[in-house]
Amino acid sequence: MLAYLLYIGAALYLGVLTSISPCPLATNIAAVSYIGRKVENSRAVIHAGFLYTLGRCLLYLALAAFLTTSATSIPAFSVFLQKYMHLVLGPVFLVLGMFLVGLITISTGGTMMSDRMQKRVDAMGIWGALLLGVLFAVSFCPTSAVWFFGLLALTMGSEAGAVTAVLEKVGIALPEASIAGGSLVLPLVYGIGTALPVLVVAVLLAYSAQAVGRTYNILSQVEWWARMTTGWVFILAGVWFSLTYVFEVA
């Protein structure tokens, strides 16, 4: 039970951080605004927020479940996870942490909707929010991609028992080495985490555009501190994994 709570809490945390990262948050606000710009009923704007959120959740869940389930269902790769996942996690967490704190940067131009896609969204009315949710979830920003692949590392680590084994070595005794169905449960919780701030923005947008601006500024500040803190935790975890398992430093 404790293992479930730790993994689920981590997946929810990564989902929330994905949603409040500057690029995804700006995209979320723009998408809900785009859908709600012709809607006079404020309740319909909130419904658009739910549909947009559902689209993102479905994409994240499907992609993460496909990648992790496919990997763990291949016998050779499953054996690899069981034997060597603790070796892989060190470099993975180290690189992800370096991205988060800005030691490694990637410049992207972003993804905009084509005129054809805009017409299709308009034709679908409020249901176009569902399509936009899927579309924008596919268009990863660098930071959101780091959070997503951090989730995959966590998920595969849970399947192999690698993360839990390390926690036990630092004094956190867990009753289970892995969580059953982690490749489905963790992505689902992650998707729910990405939904929470989006729904808040949709509600604020429906009643006060000025509140959206203030909330954006607050979330941006929270995101910076959370990203830096988590990034350095990833780096420290990566160094510890690498020294202990890759270089076998006692």
C-alpha cells in the first residue's frame, strides 16, 4: 500500500508540474480561449475545459501505456528491466534533471494549428476542445517532454522494482517491489494531474479574464521553484544511482 501511495503521489506531482510549465500552461489557456471565444454561456467554456483536458489525458494515457506495456510485454526487454533498470535510471534521471535546471537547453519553434485544422475545430463546436487536447498533447514542449519521460522512467522502474529497491537501501522499507498494473495506473494518475490546473484556468476564464493573468503569474513562480527543486533531486538521484550501480562506488 505504501508503494502505491509513493508511486501515485509522484505521478500526480509530475502531472501537475507538466500542466503548469510555461509552454503547456500558455497552450492550455490559448486552447480554452480559442474554443470559448464564440461561446456566450460561461458554463460552456468550463465544459470546453473538461473536454480539452479529457483529450490531453487520453493521449498521455494511451502513449505512456503503449510504450511501457509494449516494453514490459517483450520477454527480452522485460528481463533487461529486471536485471539492468537500476543501471539505466542513473543516467536517465541525471539527464532529465540537467534539462530541468537549465544545464541542457533545447530551442523549439512550437507548433501552431494550420488553417485547415482551425476550420475543422470550428466545425466541431465545443467538441473541438477534445481534438485540440489530443493535438496539443502530441506537441511536446521540451519541459513537458522531460516530465513525461520522467514518468516513463518511474513507471518502468516500478515494473522492475528498481526504484523501490533503492528506497529500501536508504531506510524506506516498502512491502512491495513493484505495483501491479503500474504501466496503466501511473499514466492515468499523471493525466489527472495535468487536468487539475487546466480546469482551474477554464473556470477563471469563464468568469474573469483578469483572474487568468494573475493566476498565470502565480503558477509561473510556483513552477520555477518546483522545477528547480525537482531537477536537482533528479540530478542527485542520478548521481547516486550512477555511483552506486554503474561505477560501484561503496
